[in-house]
Amino acid sequence: TSPAPPPYFPDKFKMVAPQFQPPFTWLFLGPKGAFSPLHRDIWMTCAWMAQVEGRKRFVFFPPKDTSCCYLKSEGGQEAYADLRRPNLEAFPNLYSGHPVEAVLHPSDVVYIPSGWTHYVECLTDSVSLTSNFATPKNFKRVLVPYTRWLEKRRLAAHMVSVAKDAVLRYREG
């Protein structure tokens, strides 16, 4: 199981049995210059990131500024602005938003609210621990993708069981 969240980050996923908790805790190891392009976190969860070693730069766009840096076509294709090489033809309002920038140092923890688009870059070699979570406020929004994930896990387990049975029958004869 993943570590318990700090008490100020209540996690609704911790209310279910460990085998039904999504694997949303990661250790990030990155060299200077490594980055995560603009994105919103999986299932519109919230997140916290603790900086263990090195420094990371964050650029956050609040939900009201999402249209400055995010496009969704009629066909459902999604695109985010590339902050390293801005394309102002595709994102003409990129600089009209009000991003918030922060640099994390060792022992700093940052909270990433649900729906905030963000970019992360390692300013030095870096080690970070992060976890995504569902709060009482965003749990309804998270519930649909969480339920789909549980169903995919159930189907995958069933398919593995069927495949094992088929292999055993084949071996037997």
C-alpha cells in the first residue's frame, strides 16, 4: 500500500480496502532539465509533491485560465501549450492567463488542486515523492473514472484467469 497522506490532505481512496486503492504514489527521479509538459492530473485528482533532493520549478494555471493553455477539438483530441516552445498561433491567449510559479527546494511540499493545469521542470538533479488523492470535494468528479478503472482491473483479472485455465487444459491434453 502507499504511504498515508499527510493529515491535511484527506484521501477518500483510503476509505476503501487496499486492493481497491489506485496506485497513485510515485517516486520521481529526474536529471536537470527533465520536465513534465503542461497537464492536469489523472482523473482530476488533487496531488501533493514533496521535494526530497534538488529543485523543481512549477508553473500552475488556475482552472479559470485553462482556455489559455489547453485546446480540445470537436473530435476529442486534447492539446496543451508547450511552455518551452510556445505556439502563439495555436494558443494566442497563452500570455493572457495568470499562472503561478513556484520553485520547490528539499523538504518543501506543494499542493496541486484538482483541475489546475501545471508544468514541472527539474532545475537540478531531483528526487520527489508525489501522491494523487480524492478529497470529499472532488470525489464525485473522480468517481466515474475510478469506477472504470476498477472494472478494467476486474476484467483483466478475469482474462488472466481464463488464459491460465486455457494453458492448463492445453498442457493436459
